[in-house]
Amino acid sequence: MVIEAQGLTKRYGKVVAVEGLNLAIEAGEVYGLLGPNGSGKTTTILMLLGLTEPSAGTVRVLGFDPAREPLSLKRQVGYLPDSVGFYGEMTAWENLAYIARLNGLPKAEAERRMGRVLERMGLAEVADRPVSAFSRGMRQRLGLAEVLLKEPKVVILDEPTLGLDPEAAQEFLGMIRGLKAEGITVLLSSHLLHQVQAICDRVGLFHKGRLVLEGRVEELAQRVLGGAYRIRLEASPLEGLAERLGALPGVARVQLEGTGLRLEAAQDIRSQVARAVLEAGASLTSLVLEQPSLDEVYARYFQEVRHAA
Amino acid sequence: MQPSLKGRREGSPWVGLWAVFFKEMADHLSSTRMRILEVLILFSAVGAVYAGAQTLRQTVSEDPFLLLRVFTAAQDPLPSFVAFLSFFLPLAAIALGFDAINGEYNRNTLSRVLAQPIYRDALLWGKFLAGLATLALILLALFLLVVGLSLIFLGVPPDGEEVGRALLFLLATLAYAGVWLGIALVCSVLFRSAATSALAAIAVWLFFALFWGIIAQLLAQAVAPYDPFNPESELRQAEALLAFSRVSPNTLYAEAIQAILNPGVRSLGPVLISQLQGALLGSPLPLGQSLLLAWPQLTGLIALTLLLFALAYVLFQRREVRA
């Protein structure tokens, strides 16, 4: 286990920010800490790094206790805060050099690494410009460059795509995927569930300081949405198709949606669906397997919780 | 982890101190604030030497402490060098320290810096020492300018004791500046907005510069009321007044440099006639005796600096990284 937390709790006065959190993240995993703003994601991250003290519970990151061995821990764990800031009047290079000195890197080694990470993040050409002129996306990449400077084993990213335009966000997510390929364990938090679900091996969904759901995206979809496979088809005429398809084995529900139908099924039954449509004498114009969206999982879960209450 | 180590922090709190120190020092030296301070330094040095030289040229009697007179002599409308320093240094110290910690919050750099393998101790110490070193640099520049200019204008080289007194004066001034740097640092931890912090620090300065004298007088009258039929009550009131006004770092500094720069000063409090029996009035004290006289004030200033730093330290250690 790279990151382990047991019964982790943080209270600010009477307000409970995080309650009874159990977390176990393995080496090389990309884990998504997801949930709306104010649900305790950042507080959890700060506790993992030892930047804030837990009210109760234990944490181990790479086997280190953040409260007692913060230096060894922070030497191997990179952290990109949610609203990353730099010293605006200093250049990108100077900002990195400061962090390298704080990490105690020898000068030659530091310069070698700085050149490499700036190159990798596509910032080599603007290295000598003051950071105050940088765009949000460039700052974010400089932040990741700084994280990589210490050649970390674990990288913790707080809202990495916040404030980025869709293209920059996808590019940044691609860079995060690159970290996984290097064997770096990644913990990221986000409230943009659909944006990060593709790069997470596992996710934990937060709600009011509690981790309410945890697992692989498909597992969660299966558990919460019932049918994990959602098939969307367009055919004409639609009359009578819904009943026919609903009778197929494994279909949980059929819904009329616009000019087509949406099926939820336990398996990928696209070929059976196609056959059924053709046997009914209709013409099939499109048949797509939709990826379950975490947003939907989240929304549906709380709908059910509310209904149960 | 061994059980014996439990409850202990790993590593040294000084890791990263010098990285912070040099970064902050470079920031200070290249900042616009510093440009403004440099212009002020130049003006004040020229003004002080001019005022000193004007006064001294009018003196015909022999004076063994010419250099020290340059520091203390005032020529209307120019204040003396010392008076100028006690006015200018608190402002310079506040200017260097008021946004030390809240500036990191406002630029969103604090969590990034604290995620590096350093303790908060290193950040605060580094910032404090960098501020102090910058002030020392300003002071030294000012001091050398004044000494150099007065050598040119007066043409009298200072002797060993004068240089010793001048260096002690420099030390006392640095301690005084440290007090205000400490106050600015505490404000920068307490207040999230840089403007509020600067204003609060200046308010403290104004309080001691303008109001504390009045308050000390009222307090002294309340504690030791003057009785016209009891001459001793007058002395008690004077002593109470002195005790109260010594709460202010300004008083401590003024007394310390009075003793250091003026070898004729034999006491910083009220003196009774009986205590002067056998004294040669106006004859200068040796350096060691003057130092002894200023010792409580000097240690008081240094202790106050450390106390303020400790307060900032405790406040900062408990502060959440996120607002």
C-alpha cells in the first residue's frame, strides 16, 4: 500500500470536514477522489501530506507518518494545490530553482532536472519569462513540472483541470496518464467527474466528508445504475420495439429517448439487439455502447439515498 | 519507527532555511520598496552630515567626540541623524515585513512551498533573518556614508573609542529595527490582507510614537499621585513615569543610544544631589561604563525582538495552510 488511511477524521470546531475515512491506494494506481466542492477532498489531501493535523485516525504514505516524518514523506511526494500560485516577478526557471533548493538538490543535478521537466511540459521556451505573464494552463503545467522536479513516487493533484479550457484540460489529463506509465502513483481530486473518470483506475466518491462509494468506474455503474452497459440505438419504425427489446435476457430497462431507444443491460448484448431489431422488420441506423458517466452514478446514488430516507 | 522516537519530529527544523533566506534577501534587494529606501538613505545621510557639520563649525571649544556629535547634532530645520533613524527605521522594518506570511497566502504559494521537505520553522526564520539582514545592510550603508562624508567634511579621523561607540550604536539600532520587524511579522501572520497588516503595524508604531507618552503620564499620575507636601512623591511619580514609558521600544532605544553616543551621560533616570557627590560633572565615562548603563535597554530590545518572533512563530505554527 502506498497510501493508507484509517478512520481519518478532521473537525474544524463543530464542523466535520472529513469523517471516518478509510483509504488504501496501491502502487502505480491512479485514484480519483471525487465529489462536489466542500465535500472534504482538499482537507483529506492536506492530512495525507501532513499540512494539517487529523483530529483522529492514522495515515501512512509510503510507510511514513505525515505528522512525525514529514520531511522523508515530502521528499518523495509531489503536491499540486488546487489554485497553484507562483512568485509572479520571478521567471519560471527561478521559481523552479527555488523549489530545487528547498529540496536540497545539488546545483548541477537541479539544473539538469529543471531543463528536463520544462522541456517535458512544453515550457522550455518561456522558461526565462516572468510567471506573471503565464496563462492558467501554463501555470498548471509549471506546477506539474515542479512536482516532477523531485522525481516523486507519489503525486497528489488537487483539482488539476480546474479553470482550464477543455482542450488544455484533455492535454493535462494526458500528462497525468503519462505519470502512470512511469509507475508513479497518482491521487487526484476533482469535482468534474466526467472529465477525470477516463484516467482513474479507481475512484472514491465523497459526500459531506464521507467516502460513500468506492471502486472501479464500471463496478460503480454496475452497482448503482443496475445495468452497467448502456446501449443507445436509432431505428425506424420504433413501434413495438421497446417491448421486444425489453424481453431480451439481461435487459434491465428500456427508455424512449428522442428518436431512439436507450437500453440498460447486464452484458454487452449489442448483437442480440441488432438481431431483434432486424427480426422486427425495422431498419437500424445506429447502435452505440455508451460509457456510463460518473455524474450519473453520483446523481442516481443520492437520489436513491434520498428516496430511502 | 522506534518507540523511543515516538512523539518526535524527524529531521532538523533548519532544513531549507538558507534557501528561504537567500530568496527573500534577493526579493528585498530587488524590490521597488528597496529603491525607495535607498533614496531615503542617501538624503538622510547627506542631511545628517550637513546638519552635523554646520553645528560643529560654530563650536569653537575642543570636543574629543566629533564623530558622535555628527550623529546627534541637529540643525534647524533638519533633525539629527539619530532622530531621523528612530523615525525612519520602524517604517523601513514594517515595509520589509508586513506581507511576509500573508503575501504567501495571497499569492497561493504557501501550500506549494510547505509541500517541500522543509518545516514551517525554516520559512519563518528565513524570512525574519532576511529582513534583519536587509535592515543591517541599509544601516551599514547609511552608517558608512555618514562616517565617510563626515571624514571628508570635517577632516578629523575618529579614534578607537569613538568607533567602538559607533558600532555599539549600530547594534542597538539593529535591535530596535528587529523589534519593528517582529511586530510587522506578527501582523503578517495575524491579518490575511496585506493592507490591513501594514496599517495595523503602522498603528502600533503611531501608538508608541505619539500616544504612549501621554498614556504613560496618566498612568504614572494614577499609580503615584503627586503630593505637594511630600517631596518624595514627586520622585516616585518620576520613577513610575520612567517605568511606564520604558514599555515602549522607542524609549528603550532613545535611552540606549543616549548612553552610548553621549559619554557625559551618567544616569538614565532621576538623579538625587546626594548621588552626585564626588562626581566630576561633564567628564566622559569610559566605553565600558556607558555600555553598562545601556545594558538593560539593549537586552530589553533584543529580548523584545525574540519575544515578538516567538509570538509570530506560535501563531504561524497553528495557522491552517488553507484559509
